Amino acid sequence: MRILRRLFQIVSLLVLAQFLVFVVHGTEISREEVSISLGKSTSVDITLFYRELTSDKLSYLVPYNVQKFIASDSFGRLNCEIRILNIGTEFICIPTFKENYSVKLSFQTKDLVSQKDKIERFEYQHSIVDPTKLYAVKLILPEGYVIFKENDSSVIPIDPPTGIIGSTGRQITIDWTDAKVVLGTTLHFRAYYEKIGFFGNFPIFVFIPLGVIFAIVIVFFIINNKRTLRKNSGSIASLMPALTDDEKQILEFLIKKDKKSTQRNIVRELNLSKAKASRLIHNLEKRDLIKKTKRGRTNLIVIEREIGKLDSTS
């Protein structure tokens, strides 16, 4: 009986202790989400979700010196008091309502990052002083930085190692989630990262579209260059011997007309049928001897090559 009585006393004390903890920390946090964006100024956004607040004031402590603190909920900015303590900074805010309540705490700090041998070290810690069901941290690295690749086992790049690496498209992210948060413990999150050069450790997928664009530019340059070479590979006079009499007649007519005329005028002046004139002009255009552009209901035919010295016998 004495043993049973002793066990009953121990169990009763445990139940009482748990009850006292709940009284002191009566407000249970159903979910706490922390988003940390690293850069010249580290920005921290903490969102707290409560099913029901049990106090007229909301208190939150961070073990850091902070700047530019803002607290807000769905109704707007909250009225808060900021206390600078030896162990950090405490925020005391007045919520606008109590049930199904969420509040966002935003601030900047310089206390989360240190550097050694060009390696950046991030560390964030938080003490669980209120019952919390789920705690989540998202870390966003600065642009141009990657997770440090350890050369030995003395450095753990991501701690806890359960962190999931992702990306925003331009920045690398790490996500930690803890669904078994123990009251009274302190959570620690660490990451080592380093700056990369333009090519070193650069994601391969970035080069794929750049390579495609570069290839298109090269092909365009080659095609355009060939056209230019064909266009300038001989004067009209040097190519005359390879043309038919009708093709020569059109070119000679254009030369007399200051190297340009309408297709309608060529048909009329040279007494050609429309079909024949169209075929001859098409052949000359294929050889890059002339350029045809639409002009109203007819075409404007222009010689763009150098004429050269024409032989009267050609």
C-alpha cells in the first residue's frame, strides 16, 4: 500500500506540474512559421497561429538585437512595446481578437550570420516557452550563394540535416519542420554557405537557354553573312554573260531608270506579258541581283548591287 500511495503521489505531482505549465503558458501555438531572408540586412518574418489566446497581451522573446520591428494582423499594425533585455529583445503586443488568431512579427537583425575563411555561417535559435504543435523555418540564401560543400566531417552544411533544399528560381532555400516540439527546449538551426563565381557551381539549367540563344545568334550570323557575300560577290556587269537576253533587258532598263522601277512600268515599257515579267523578276531576285518590295498594287524593283563597267556587246 505504501508503494501504491507513493506512486499515486508522484503521478499527482506530474499532473499538477503539467497543469501549472499550462496555466503559466496557457496560450498554445498551433503553428509557428519563421521565414529568414539573408542579405545585406537579414529580414525575419515570424507568423504565429493561435486557436485561442488566453491573455490580453501577446509576448514573444528573441535572443537578438533587432531593428525595424513591425507587428501586424488581419486588421493592420498592432500596438506593441519593445523591451531590450540582457538575453535579447521582447515584444509585447495587444491583439485585436482572441479566437483563430494569427499575428506576423517582422524585424531585421545582424546577429544571425558570421564569416570565417569566406564561408558564411548562419545560426538561428528559439526557446519553446509556449506549448507549440508545429514549428517551421524557411531560410532563403542571398543570390549567388550555394550550400557549402564540406571537405571534411568537421563541418555539417545543414543542421538539423533533415532540412530540405529547394529554390525560389533565383535563390536557394532550406526548409526545416518540427512536429514534435518539446516545451522548455531550445531549437537550433544552422547552415554554411559560400559565394560562387560566374561559372563555379553554377546551376547547369541556367546555361541551357543561354546556349540555345547563342546557337541561334551564330546560325543567324552565318546565314546573314552568306547572303551578304552572295549579294556582294560580283557586279551586275560581271554577271551579265550568265543571264538570258530577257533578264539582261530588264537589268539594262533598271540601270537607265536609276536602278529602280515598278513592275507595272517594266511590263509596259518592255512590252512583256505580266506572267513573263513576273517569272523573269523572280529569277533575278533568286540570284540576289534585284530586290522586290510591295508598292500599292504593284511591286517596286530595285538593283542593290554595284553596276560595274558594262560591255556594250553583252
